[in-house]
Amino acid sequence: MSSSGQPPPEPFRVSQLLYDTRYRSYTIQIFALAVLMLAFAWAIDNAVRNLEALGKDIDFSFIFETSAYDINQHLLDYDSTSTHGRAAVIGIINTILIAVMGCITATVIGVLAGVLRLSRNWVVARLMTVYIETVRNIPVLIWILFTVAIVNEVLPGVRSFRGEDAMTGLLFDSVFITNRGFYIPAPVFEAGSAAVGVVLLLSMAAAWYFGRWARARQAATGQILPVFWGRLAILVIPVLLAFFAAGSPISLEIPALKGFNFKGGIYMRDSLIGLWLALSVYTGAFIAEIVRAGILAISKGQTEAAYALGIRPGRTMSLVVLPQALRVIVPPLISQFLNLTKNSSLAIAVGYMDATGTLGGITLNQTGREMECILLLMAFYLAASLTISGAMNAYNRSVRLKER
Amino acid sequence: MAGEKSVAFVAEQQIPPSPPPVRTGGALGWARDNLFSGVFNSVATLLSLAFVAYILAMVVPWLFIDSVWNASSLQGCREVDDGACLAVINERFLQFVFGFYPEELRWRPILAFVLLFVAIWPALFSSAPRKLLIFSALYPLLAYWLIWGGSLWGPVGAVVGIAIGWACIRFLPPLLARGRLDEGLAFLAAVGAGILGAALWWLFCVIAFEEALSTVLAISLEPVESARLGGFLLSTIIGVSGIAGSLPIGIVLALGRQSNLILIKGVCVGFIEFIRGVPLITLLFVAWLLLSYFLPPGTEFDLILRVVIMVTAFASAYMAEVIRGGLAGLPRGQYEAADSLGLDYWKSMRLIVLPQALKISIPGIVNTFIGLFKDTTLVIIIGLLDPVGLLQPIRADQNWNGIVWELYGFIALFFFIFCFAMSRYSMYLERNLDVGHR
């Protein structure tokens, strides 16, 4: 009697677009897309009309025009007849320089402070707490201005290295710390240094291969080779031999006082030094907290289990605790590196010519092309951040716990 | 007992326990355990103590004993004593607080600051009367009016716009539905009408409304231009509005990033990653130089307001990531339980997920607040006069030329007090809300 067929399909009603979960997501997304596109169209239309009213256009050709300004610290050749594009590259290299230097020292400071804050020594632990809390709660800009002021006001002037009772430089009179910045020896490469470089690369590869071979051998036979000393020997001896065989082609040029200033060597400006110290100390405090959290995250049972297996304390640290702690430490550590790189844009406040100082500073002011300059500047920082965070995600995937 | 002969080698009463060796108990023992337990530790302790003593010996006499509070120039300070010349702070204190805000009008920012505490009271403490939340909602416009001045009817006009939109969404659907219009369509139409109505009001009617009411009943404060705002007042304005704006926007972005709707998710991810990928300075440059390009020609738009918008956008991207961490940290069962109760998306988020997720992310949220407040100092680069920006004019002043440490120390102390207080409050909140998983 009763027919058990499909119920007749309901006629489509408009309200289903909003109340039926099958359609609702499309409704919302289409609506959002429409609003978004309208907003973009509105903004771009405004921009076009505003630019037209000012008689401007979007034009990147200024990159190839002469910059006509000097950059006081440059690693590549540059003078005021170079192009704006070249100035931007110099700025970007300066940003990378400060970022790499800062990341290295910040990591050293941070790891030390983080470990010491966990120390059983009450005085040391409290001192580290004070350091971390003080640094973290004061803006980085103030730290940068403060350290540059310290360099300028506290360090001895160049004049005090001259005359009767002159000061001598550090490290056998080769490093000079003055209120204008640091003067350090520069390596000078002569003919034949390329051979030394090649030998260095080869011995690095050999050292890496030796480590792998030693590990495989240990896994197969149980014998432990002195990997550290072996690697050191492989790294140092051939390079030294090649260095002397090629007739010592690499020498140091030591800065010397000529007239009112030091000549020769590498000159690190006061702004570079101040920025570097401030960023290291500031980011170091954040890294210290990350390191501390990472170590605390590894439960005590792990160490105790390692001891119960008879593993010595040093190896417990390197084989059991550190690999696990690193999994916790590395992601936030890298985001601190990114923060440091982004904070290095504050160089503009102390006159260090990084990417923001050249591209977003003088080039922008001289050419009046704010739209193009800021776009390029943002593109640079964005590319750097996305590259690093992409690498971080790849690392995270490789060390992730394989849960089953 | 009496008949038994005592044995010489058996003690007749229990010997009282002897005190522990001096070297393991008390302060000495503690010091031995914690400070001098080995050669390395002893050296570290001594070095740290020497360092602390050195710093104290340098700072304490300079700051407390030899300091000068009353003088009219650095020269005058040096004549009295060679310690810290705190006279500069004494003289310029009000400038540090208010910037160049007109002297006779300074009661207005002070009043706004006091009212700020009334406004955030119900947000910080659940014991406060709930009705105060209405005041909190109206506070931003009130504070704007107090600080910038102008006619009261401008902010009121803005509120009326919001009210129009709300009224459309609240009251139109039943009316439209009665007219045989489909229910869902009625709601959509009401939302559209609300947005359109508010937009029309703001675009075309606000100015007429303001002028009309001003002629009838002129309530206005003397206007103060943005260029005169500065000092801690400016930092607080940018910081507080950034904080207040970034939390709700951050929550929306975090939910959007978790959404199943691909387009919404894409937009949110793109926004967050873009903002987190560039330094705040570039965004401030955008606020300074570019933002007005994207607005209709001829729009005059206050620089401080533009900066607040960009700072808020910046902080909300970071906030979104913090809250996303909280959302991800919540056990899946909570989401499923909310679904199985039949709650719709917004209800399940509002009643089940967000309260717990926000609780987990409190430390991160407060850290973002602290970072935002510290980042307000960056506005000196685009020429606003926050406390750091006021340093330059002071040091350029002939009287105070050559003064360095006192000024940096003073500003650092201000930021330290605020940020440290915020971090302590977050710890208190964490402990208070930590009911544990029973």
C-alpha cells in the first residue's frame, strides 16, 4: 500500500542560501568575495585618481638613475654615482650583515642567560632574572639609542690613541675601540689564496664524511672513534699545509693611526656597533626565556631514565635532553631571529644605512616615489620572512614526533 | 625497675638529638649549598656580587646622593653637584606627559585617563556592575571628544550611524517577513539595509546633523590639533586604542584562519602572514605617506588616527596567531561536544570554545599588548613626538645640551613600570583563572 520511494525533491527556496548548510558556505564566500573586490576596486580607483591629480604615475625606472648620495658603510663598491638600485642592494646587504651578526651574538647571550637562570646559584639566577625582566620591558628603540649613546659618550676618542701616554689597542695593538666605532684588522687576499680556499672546502667535506663514517662504524662494530679530534685534525692540518705551501697568501691589514683617524683594516661604525649590541642584548633576553622553557619542558624522567641506562651525564645531555629540548626551542628561536631582522629596520633612527635607510629613506625622499619604494621595501622584508619561516616549517616537519 | 640493677653501658634516657653541623644548616648551609657548592659556582657567585656592587656603587651615588633636582640648566646642575641632573625632568615633566597640549586644557586628557579606568573596570574584574559595559562601549568616542575637542555632536553623529545599522538588523526582519517575504531573504535584506543606512548616514547626513544640532545647542570644547599631542599621552592613546582594537580583530582573524571556508581562510592567512612579514616601520610609512592615496580625493585624515589604524592592524595579526595557538591547544572533544549539543557555530564559539581558548592564550595576549605598547615608540620615525621624540628638542635646548642618561633612564623607567605591571597582572590572571582540568 504505502509507497516507499524517494520523497519528492523540495523546490529550491531562496532562504536555503542562508539556512541550508549545503549552500550557506557558498553564499557567505561569494558575498565576502564581492565585498572584498569592491573594497579593492574602491581603494585602487582612489589611488589612481589621487596619483592623477598629483601628476604622478607608477614607475620603477628610478632604480637605474644615479643616486647622488653616499652610504657611509658598504661592503660592496658604492659611491654617489651609483644607481638607486645599487644603493638598495647595499642597504639590503647591510640589513643582512646586522641580522647575521645579531642572531649569532643574541643566541650566545640567550643560551647563556637561559641556562644560568636555571642555575642553583641563587645570586646568578637572580641576576639573570633582573637582566631578562629589565630588557624585555623596555622598548628596543630606547635600547638602541642608549647603546649608541654609550658608544659615543663612554668609549675613548680617537685622540686618546695618539701622543705621549697613548692608549694601546686590544689584542697586540690590532683592535681599536673608539667612540667612532671599532677598527679591526682586515684579511688581505693575495694570489694563491684561492687554492687555500679550495683546500678548506675539501677538508670541510672530508670532515663531514669522516663523521658519517665514524658513526656507521660505531653502529656496526660498537667502537667509538675520537670524532671531535679527528675532525679538527682534518680541518686544520691540510689548510695550514696549503697556506704555507702557497707562501702565506693571506695576511692581516692592521688599522693604524694616520692623521686624525685610523686608516686600513675594517671600520665598524658607531651606529653599527650600537645597533648590534642593542639588538643582541634585547633579543638575547627573549631567547633566554625560550631556552629556559625548552629545558623545563623536558621531564626529569628522561634524564633519570638515561642515567638508569648507564649513560654518562654529558652524553645524556647531548643524546637525550638536547634533541628533545631543541624540538621545543627551535621554532620560537627562529621567530626571534625574524623579529631581530625586522627590528634592525630601526637602524634608521641611528643613521645606519640598512634597507630601510636607503630604499625607504634617502631614495624615497630624493625621488618622491613613495608608493614604489615602500612596495619594494615590503617585498624585500616579506620575501626574507617567508623564506625563513618556510625553512622553519620544513625543519619542524623533519623533527616532529612520529605519533602513531 | 627498682629491683633491677642498672647496666652501665645502657643509657637510661634518650640522648637529645644534637644540632646539625653548622656547615649544613641555617644560612651558612644554604649559602654553602646554593652559592659555594664548587669552584665554578664560587667564582660565579663572587663575580656576580662584584658586578652588582660595581653597578650599585656607580648608580646609587649618582642617582640618589649627588643628584640635583633644582636648577635651570645643565651648567647650574654641575655647579651644585656632579651627580644626575634630574632638574631637567623636574622642569620638563609636564611636557613629557602631555607634549605640547595647551596648558589650560590639560584637565581634559587627565579626565579621559581617569575615565579610562572606569571603562576598563568591568573588563578586568567580573565583580563590577554589568551596566558599566555600556559606558565602556561609548568611552572611545567620549575620550576622542575630550582629547581632540570640537563639537560634541560629531561623535554623537558617529554613534547614531551605528545605532541606525543596529536598528535595521534588529527590527526590519519581522516587518519584512510580515510582508510575505521569505525569512532568510528578509534577514539578508535587513543586514544590507543596515550597512547601507549606516554608510549613507556617515557619508551624507553626519555633517548636516552636526551643524544643525550645533546651531540649536552648541556643546563644544576648544579643538586641539594633533600636532600638539605628544609625550606619554600620545603613547597611551596609540597603545590603548591599539590594544582595544586588536583583541576583537585578532579573534575574528584567528577564527577565520581556522575556518572551513576556503576564501575566508585564504584572506585571513594572507593578511596575517603579510603583516607579520614586514617590520612595523614600513607599516608606519604606509600610514604616513600612502594611506591617504587609497582614500577618496580630498579626504583629510588625521595622522594619529592613521597610525592607530596601522598599529591596530599590526597587533591584530600577532594577536590572531596567539589566539590560534589557544584554539589549537583546546582538546578536540570540546569542539565535538559543542557540536553534539546542537549549538550553531557562533554559539559554540562564544559559549564553549573561545572562553577556554582565550584563557589558555592569556600570557601570549598580554605579551602582545606589551609588545604593542613598546612599539608605540616607533612613531618618532614618522615625526610624532612621543617621549623619545621629545628627547631631541630637549637635548637641542641650549640649557640642557649634553644631557643623556637622565632622559633615557626616565623614559625607560616609565615603559618598564607599565610593561612590568602588565606582565605581573597576566601572571595573576593566569593563577586566578587556572581551575585545572578536574
